[in-house]
Amino acid sequence: SQQGEEDPQALSIQEGENATMNCSYKTSINNLQWYRQNSGRGLVHLILIRSNEREKHSGRLRVTLDTSKKSSSLLITASRAADTASYFCATATYSGGSNYKLTFGKGTLLTVNP
Amino acid sequence: EADIYQTPRYLVIGTGKKITLECSQTMGHDKMYWYQQDPGMELHLIHYSYGVNSTEKGDLSSESTVSRIRTEHFPLTLESARPSHTSQYLCASSASGSNQPQHFGDGTRLSIL
């Protein structure tokens, strides 16, 4: 069954507005990661938040993690047209030895209109 | 951007052909992965490797095979391509450790006629 699920599936905003995407998951995790995928390209890692962290910032990105609710949110502030992409959350769970497995959600398609 | 390369970027080929998708990384990562992604959908792990001569099947059953003879190279092979294999295939690598991101190539978009 799917571990991470993003909400909403699609989001359309105007340039300069903030965009918030949510991710829910089902099992205990080691960390949660957010990735961006531009059309026809591979995924680019944005930010990683560990299970013992509650909030993390990187430039215009702010990620929160609530392990009691098994949820995370990604906030992009002052959005730009270049932020138009699909955004995926991925949960890392322990899979034995020193290894961790990443499970991706279906993603949120963000469109930022100029 | 990370130093991980996939070739070809696009491949249109007829049913029954043998194909190999190439993936190479220059970061010295021990761990490498192959994902399958249909348009607008999530990624599904089909193969992974934790080092040379180590390969494992992922969560999604796939008729493809992989090999890991060198650290930097992780090719995926389909012995006899079928239309059901049409998809995008993404290769990724990561360093060892518990809090390491994965670095992705730009993918191969495969169409089997």
C-alpha cells in the first residue's frame, strides 16, 4: 500500500503567492524528503527532515513534520513561474542492515501563473 | 545538479527487441536504484543495488534485469520488449547512511510499438 500521499493533487496559484503542499504517511519513518520534478526530467532533492525534527528551512522552502499525525507540509513562499513542477514527498523507512527504503507519493502538480 | 547520467533519453523500438538502458554516476555512491514512473504517477522501485555484485528486486515486479559489475555503472536490460514495458525509467544513486538523499538522472522514456 502507498506510504506517502500528497494533497492536493494539483494546485494553481499566481506568481508571488505562497504554495502549501501536504503529505501523509502510514508507518514510522526515519526521515521524510521532498523532491521536485520538472516535466520530462528526473527528480531533484529539495530538503530532508529527520524524524526528530519538527521544522526545517532552505531558502524559500519551509518543511514541517508532525510524527504524531504522520504528516508533513512543504511551503514555498513568494512563488515564481520557475517553481512550476510536480512535488513529491518520500518517506525513508528502515529495511535491514544499514539500509533504508524510500517510498514516494503520487505528487502534487504545482502551476505558478505569471 | 547531481552527476548521474542516463542514456538514451528517448527510445522508440519494436516489440521483441532486446534493449539496455544505461545509468552511470560519478559520485562514488555504493547504492543505486531503478524506478519506473508512468505519466502523472508515483515512482515504483523495480531494482536496487547496495554495491558491486549486489542486486535486488524492488517492490514492483519487473521483467527487466540489472547488473552491477562496477560501482559507477548500473544498466537495466529487457530481453524482449513488449508494449506493457512502455514507461519512464529513472535511475538514482545515494551515499550510504541513514539520512542521505537520492540523486536522479533525467530518465529514459521508453516506447514499445
